[in-house]
Amino acid sequence: MKILISLLLFLTIISCATNSNNMYIGKVNNDYITQQEYMLALKNKYESYNLKHGYSPTNAEMSQFKQEVWEQLIETKFLNQSYEKYQITATNAEAYDSLLINVPKEFSESDKFIVDGKFNQEIYEKSLRTNSPYELNWAIDFYRDIHIPYQKLKKRINKYISVSEKEIKQEFVNRQRRALINLIEINDDIFDDLTVTPSERRKYYEDNLNNYIVPAEVAYNYVKIFVPTSKTDLEYAKTRIDSIKKELDYGIDFSYMAERCSDSFTAAAGGTIGYVQIDSLNTIAKKALAKVKEGEYTKPFLYKDNWIIYMPERKYSNLIKMKEIVIKPKLSATTRDKALNRILDFRNLALEVGLKTAALEFDYEVVSVDGLNLQNTMIEGLGNAASLIMRTIDMKPGEITEPLFIEKRNSYAIFEIVKAQRNGYKNFTDVQESIDNILISEMKNIAVKEESQRLVKIGNYDKLIKEARKSNHKIHDETSVDYSSADFPNDVVRKILSAGKSSGVVKEPVEIKGKTFVIAVKSIEEDIVLDYEKEKYGIRDDLLKEKKLSYFEDWMADQIKKTKVKDWRPEQLLQ
């Protein structure tokens, strides 16, 4: 019920927003944030969540989404202002080259581009260039509009990284220091008496309901009935291709006609197929292409009910680069109606005796499919069934759908419901133990942090060791640490060696391999034997390299903090 109310409120807000699209609800420096762009971003996030999970976000998650969307809009405005300030732009060519030279893992490891166990560069390049066989225009758009400008800004800002003389001198001294320390490992076993109250347990369950979803699921028996094209449908396709041929003869551009008329996926690229191996073409296509030169187009030819015109751009011994126009016969309303009469007879019988029995009478094949939900929507031979799942989720087992026409496959399909179950939630009593474990772990983490901070404040080495022993923490054996120590991360080594000769403790706890430690410093000795003037430039370069790892992100966070942000969102947008 809570989720339903949240959804209704959300849709009401969306509806209200459409009546005040130009209303400003915020400002980032001199750029305004409109209610329209805020609500659109929130709607996209909501729908993305719904599509991914198959259910609506909880109230708590919606509140989190609102804050995330707000912060993302602020960051986007700031970045766009920075691109303008530093005159940063990117082109399609840059995006294409970047994707070609540094292939993202999402593509290099995708099954789409893996052939015989290896990444197929040719298919990938063709998809980038022609948007087929796989659509990659979105990747070029993303690189041009977001990725490349961001990387250019990062490179520009990183030029301002600097290291002070003080930092270099401190690092110079650290590299010639040796510290004798004891690691004090915070013993979280001393917090084993932590308990969870019934109200805390219940609140966690209600705030995190989506962690306990029993997902929706449907299963079907179905028949697919192919509807063959009629003689009239084929004749109409022939009329269309002849008309296109006349337009080409009049001098109309081939790419223009392909984009405007072709039924192939290559239409969006002006009919461009790219390079293909001549040996892979059918005999009819080979004969048609053999009769024309580069830049000429073939006569229309028929192949598997499709009318085709090719135009070769470059010819080699076994490679040919060309464009195409493909006209596929489409079922007329008359053809569909004739087929539908028999299909409706079949459905009426199925309503009386069941789908499988009726299929035997009509000699149709019955296919079973189960485990479908909004994360798994594909039915082999039919395609994406997301809309079907949503339409049938409340139907009862044994009910039969109306005939559904699948245009891409010239087929009708009729489904019998085997299972239709909406998502629900695990019983609260069944998950109490796991909730207790989660909450106790969180409470332990807080207690460990507070305890480590208490010990750090002691400051004196002897008092710290004494208190750690008294509090039953594990005191590790004395360890010698210098600049070359490989037992600790670099940042921990630097904290130890920068602690000072008589500090007695590193000023803040450290995390090492998931454990929390306080570092007691017994002594620090230094033996300055190196020449500072000779060493300082190498030290500076090392420090610059380290700073570069996080400098831009730190700069971004700092600049956004300094950005003048006005939040005028009305109360109903925050609830």
C-alpha cells in the first residue's frame, strides 16, 4: 500500500510539473534549474529502477533518488560551466577515434563482439562506423557529449597540481626516518553484547523492503502461427522497388532513398553496409553485382521474398563495400484478416478444451516458457515480452490471451497462462535473524570507530599501551617501519613517519585489510645522509604522481562546495 501511495503521489507531481515546465526550482551560479528538467531526471531514474527490478522504489528510496538527482543536476551544471570556461568541446571524430583506440571493456568482453572466443575488431569497427550490425551511435554520443569533455577538463585541471617546498622537505625527512611502532588492533569481540530492539528490527525491514522482494514471475504455453505473404503483398513490394528504381534513374541520391524508403536496419546509415566478403553473398546478389561498376546500382532482384538494390562503392578481389535498399513485403489488412479468421477459430476451441488439445487439432506446435520477469523478458523466436508480461501478470492459470500480432515476424501468437505471480515480500519473521546480523554489524562498526578515536586521543605511548591492554585489544609485536616497508600501504607509512619524534601515536586510526588499528609510535629516528638538492626533484615528481590519482576528484568536490547553489524546490517535490 505504501508503494502504491508513493507511486500515485509521484505521478501526481509529474502531472503538476507539466503545467509549470518553465518554473525555476534552483540556480547553480548563473544557470537555472527548471522544474521540468528536475522532474524528467527523476522520472528517468524512477522508470529505470522500475524496469530493472520489476517493482516500484520504496518511499525511502524515492527520497534518496530526489537527493541524488538534485546533486547530479548541480554537478552537470557545474561541468557545463567549466567546459564553457575552459573552451572544451569534442567532435564525433574524436569520439570515434577514442572508442576505436581504447575499446571499453563493455564492448571488448561483450558476447556481441566475441567470435570463436576472441574479440572481433572488424564487427566492432563496422558497428561504430555504420551502426550495424549493432547500434553504437549512443556510445559515440556519450563519448562526444560526456566522456571526452570530462577527460579534457581533468587533463586541464591536473596541470595545476603543485607540491609545496614544505611537502617535499617532509617527504625528504620521512624517507630517512625509521619508526618503532606497535599496531593496536581494535578487538570487536568486546562489543558482542550489542542487541537489537524490536522497533529497530521492524524499522530496518520497512525501510529496506526491496531487499526482501519475492520477484514477479510468469510462465506460458504458446503457439506461434506464421502468416505467409499473399501474391498481392508481393506484387505491392515489387511496385515499391520499381518506383524507387525510377527515382534513382532520375538522379535522386541513393543514400537519401535508402534512408527514406529501405526496410533494412541500414536505412539509418543511408543504406551503408560497409565491407562484406563476396563469397558470403548469395548467387543472385553476386550475378547482379557482377554487371555493375563502382558507383552504379543493380537492377532490383528478389531474394527470400525481399526486393533488393545494391550499389557497390569499392570492389576488391574478395571484398566489396556497398550500400543497399531493401523492400520487404508487408502483410496487408486483407491478408491478416483472412489468417485471423482461422486463428480465432483455434482460440475459441482452446478456450473450451485447452491450448495443447486445440493445437493438436489444428496441427500447431506448443512451446513452453517459464521464469520470465521484467529482468528476463526475451522469448526466443518472439523477442522482448516486457509488455506481454505486464498485461498478463494478473491473469489466472488457464486463461488465454487474444491473438497478438508480431509484425517483425509476420506471425500471430496466442498464450496460455501457466503461472502469473506478482512480486511480494519475504515474511518478516523469516528474515529477523539476518536483519539482526546486519544491524549488529553496523553497530559494531560504529563502536569500533568510537573506541579507536578514544584511544588516539590518549596521545602518550606508554599510557596508550596500558589502556589498550586494559581494554583487551590486541597489541601486535614491535615493528620497524621505514620508507621502503612493504607491509603497509604508502599512505599509512607516510602517516607513521610524519608523526613526529615524540608524538606517541599516529593522529588518526587506520584501516588495513578490513581491520581497524591505532598506531602507537614508540620512537622515531632519522639519519639524514642524502643531499636534499639532489633528491628534491625526484621527490616532487613522485608526490605529483600520487596527487594526480585523486586531485581532479578533490578539485571537483571543493569547487562544487564553493558553487553558489539556490534550492527553491517546493515542499511537495521533497516529500
